[in-house]
Amino acid sequence: MSPTGDGRTSGFRETDRWNGGVGWIAHPDETMQRASHALVNDGDVWLVDPVDCDGLDDLIAPFGDVAGVVVLLDRHTRDADALASRHDVSVHLPRTLSGVAEDIHARTKTFDKTLGNTNFHAISVVDNPIWHEVALYDADSRTLVVPEAVGTVDYFRTGSKRLGVHPMLRALPPRDALSGLVIDRLLVGHGEGVSKDAEKALDAALRNARRTAPELYLKNAKKLLPV
């Protein structure tokens, strides 16, 4: 993996491929494991919280033309500007993230309940002065996209669990927003998604978030201590 000269990298790891899209991690070696996804609807491709990388256009081209770029978390503007400009499309923002438009140079559009003409519906996950997050859910394909509240990277998880709640949300996990959804596939903004028993994994992560918080904080603290 090496710089391409335009801020992109020449290596990425493909993740979460299914007949409705594909995911990728542009910097596979970084701790945060920032994951991005291309969601496909009737030949249109929607890039969700994307991080740009060399070879990305070749990865998504077989799925169709890019219809828009989507930002689901106020901190996830990532490379939305660059990709929207390259594909001459708008950056789509949930209504609760409309303020993010001030940080984006490309043209923007806001949406309320549904993303464009797709089957993905917006679910408010966190909405407070310091954190605005929206998930996307398609009941037909049983696909849920959660940009930050849950993840599969190491610093989200405890023990042998495949999925965990964000360390900063452990005291008040978003159970009301994310519980009770029928899902076969969970796509996250940090790490690879969950496609096996995704509903059980999400339920367990939300249910055990508070109880396992001390274990997670101790684990992460040890990694920060000097050797």
C-alpha cells in the first residue's frame, strides 16, 4: 500500500460483497479500520461514508453508475467531497446532519425518511449537540448500515464477541433505535460487517454494552500504556 500522489492509497481490502453492494477498507493497516460501502438500487450506486483509494472506481463500476454520496455521521465526511466531485453527484445528508453541509464543497441534498429512490430508510441513532448519527435500513434485503454506534474493530469488542458498542456509548447504548430490527446483514463504519447471525450479534452487543464496559475500558487502557 502506497500513496498515489493525490491523497489516495493504492491498496484496499474488499469486504461485505453481496448482490446488493460491496464494502472496502481503504487503509487495511490502520487501527480505526474505516469501512465504506457501495449500496446498489436499480442500477444506481450510493457510496456511504466513503474513503477514497486507488482502484475504487474499478471496484464499484460493475454495480452501476454512482447516483450519490451519503454521509451518515457528522464526523464521517471523509472523502465525500472528492468522490461527489469526481462522479458529478450530490452529497446526501440526513436532515439531522444538515449542518455538515457547511464543511462540504460539493453540492448537497438533505433527506428525511428515505435515501433517494432506494429502499433504505433513515433511523436516528444518536442526536445530541456533540453526536449526530443516522443508520440506514432496508427491510426487503434485511440490511442495516450503522456508521459508528457499533463496530467490529478490536477496540469496540470484548472477549470473543464479533460486535461491540462504541466505547463512548456504552453507558447509554442506542437500544431503542436499533433493537427489534429483522436483519441478515449488518454493515458498520469501522471493521468488516456481520453477515452470519447478524441479528443475534447486534442484540447481544446492545444488551451487554453496560455490563462489559469496564472490561472494554481496561483492555483499551492497557494498549495505551507505555511498555
